[in-house]
Amino acid sequence: MATLKVAVIGAGAAGLVAASELSKAGHEVSIFEQSSRLGGIWIYQAASEPDPLGQTGPRLHASMHASLRTNLPRDLMAFFDFPFDSSGGGVDGWPRYPGHAQVLCYLEGFADAFSIRRLIRFNTKVVQAVHEDRWLLTIDGENGSVTEVFDALTVCNGHYSEPRVPDIPGFDHFPAHCVHSHNYRSPDGFAGMQVAIVGTASSGADLSQEIAVAAERVYWCGSDKLVRSKKTEHLKNVTSSGPIRRLMDDGRIELEDQTLIGPVDSLVFATGYHYRFRFLSEDLIRVRDNWVTPLYQDLLCITHPTLALIGLPFKIIPFPIFQIQARWFARMLDGEFELPSVCRMHDVKDIRAEQLRSAGVLQRNFHALDDEQYNYYDRLAQECGDPPLPEWYRELGQAARRHVERWPGCLHVIRNRSRDTGFNRGFQIDRVGCSVTIVDNL
């Protein structure tokens, strides 16, 4: 197939691996990055936004807190052709669960190893993408605004920079300081406080444990009370609380079971993010209660199949998923496999949505894969002619999950200690024998 001119929006992990796979397929790639650095969400910024809830005013792409480490072992984090050790983009002495600075270093090494940096146009923002036979991109850069033409468009702009804050009755008159996890950087400002944290996913777990080190008391609010109790049972000043019903003007919080907690000094929203594609019209992509549609395989725009949105799924092991999505799109553009008919792709999308609704999944969580991620990877691999996930990878992924469930406080420990000060549980990996065991004293 002829060489195509392909635009990639974003130079984070998804954009870098998309550029790598598209380049390997022989296409001419241009990456547009609105900041001055590659790395996307992995670039830590100590500053936060003027609006602590992230709803108005100047915006930062950063959502990292200072002590953040991955909740995945680096063996899982790596792209498959670029290990997270000295044979690839890492250092053998790095901790099993790397910090954000180490992940950024790994991504910079990936960009250099695969000659991607030269493809990036920094300080350049795509403000509009229109399809008229080909893709017309309006681009604001250091030399003003220009329009360029491309054959295909790959959107890798991330989804951790537009905070989602739920509408809770009484919020307008609630006196406590309110902040979204997007603008949280350290627990220092919570010393001696009574703090409520809303949200029971990974960020809620992280912040509940970290803020508890400084705060007098933490109320961790939301559903899945049993899970929350297990994750914080080692912390005597954390109370596992139910979902919030309303906020009161004296700083107290009424839960759905009519229990009152507080008054609290601060309320932290660890409630996720919105998907935003401000440069795409709704004729191309619609977002309905955080469900991005119409997409085939959570990836390809059904009505304009030269448009791919890479990196939408969450509750995943991200880098390998990004890589198979990028490889699938590159090979599809090359004509190495045929897409189903438009009608069939819509059917697949609708059947999947109905299955999720029937299972009680909220629409805003339709892109959450969790345990389904392994089968998702294999579906894409099968379509594009790639081998399925190796058995060791599945085993390690499942072991990592059991590890966190068995020792819920251990990741908090390594977030607050250096590698050599006492974290003594980890993974032993035998890729030759395809075995993964949890061992002590790694």
C-alpha cells in the first residue's frame, strides 16, 4: 500500500507508540504536542491550577502527585519490544514499581531508541480536525496558525486532564475546602485535618492512604465498602464510609444510609475525568456520559475509518494495550486485514453496549476493561495478525492483582519509602518456565 501521511495528536505514551508502529509500517508521521516536552501525563508539575476543582481558569495537563508510583510491576508496564530494564529503556536497579520520573525516563528512552523525537512538533496545538476527503488540521504553533492535510488521524490526547466533579446536593454552601485529585500534589496541606475523600477507584485508594499519614482522620466515601475496609484496615485513622447523600452547611456530610460524618475541613474528589475532543465535531465523535461513540473495538471511528482514538480504555495495563491498538491501526491502514462492514461494526458496538448495560455497568464506565483487557488485546491481535499475549504476561497480571488484594497497604509503603528501607514483597518471574510467584525479600 502507498505511504500515507498520518497525524498523531499527543506525545504521551500512546502517541509515541502510535508513531513507532505507524513508522514501522512505512507511513509518514507528524506528532503534534502542545507542550514543550514528550511524556504526556507522566510529566510531573509541582504547580496546580488556580481552581482546585479544575473546572475553570487556566488548565494544566498534569495530574501526578509527587510520590506517585505505578501500581503495576515494571515487567507489565513495558512495551513488548522495549523492556523496562537495562536491555531496553530502564535501569536494573529501579524499583519493581517505578515512580513517575522513572516512567518518564523510560518514555524518553523509547522515543530516542525508535527515532520518534524528530517527528514531534512541540508547542503546537491542533485546534480543529475536519474531514473533507482527507483530514484538514488547523494547527496553532510558534509561527501562527496553519492548515495541513493528512490521510489519517490518530488521536492520543489522553483522558486525565479534565476533572469530573459529581453534582452533590448542598455543594454550593459547603464550607470545607474542596479539591479534585487532578490538583493534589502532596499530603502536607492536610496536616491535622478531618478529610473526606470521594471515589473508590485507584486514585481514591492512593489518596486515602497517603493523606492519612498527615490528617487526623480520613473518611473514605463511596460504594464497595468491603473493598475499602480491606485496603485501609491497617490505618487506624481511616473510616470506610458509604456514598454521600448531601453536604451540609456546617461542614458535616450525610451519607445515603443517613449517617452523619464530620464536620470535615477538606473534601477531595477522586472521581475521575471526562473524555474531551474539542478539536473534533460531534459529527465525527460524540461523548455521552463519558461513552465515546461511534467506535469499533473502542478504537476506530466507524463512520470515518481513517480516524483512530488510541488509549481510551481504562482499568488496564496501559502501554501494551496502546501498542496493540497502534499496531492494529497501522496494519489496517496498510490493508493487511479487512474491516467488517459499517453495519456490522455498528452492531458490534451496540451489542457490547447492551451487554454492559445488562450487567449493570454505568455508561460512564463503558471503556473500563479490567479483567476483560486480556481478551481485548487478543481480539485486536487476532484481527491484525499478531500473536496473542504470552502466558507469563497473563499470569503476572493476575498475580499483581492478587498481590494488591492480599497486602493492600504495601503499595502505599513503597510510595513513601526508598527501595532499600523495608518493602519486602514482590514478584519472581520465570519467563522461560512461564511461572510467576509472589516471594519475600526481593
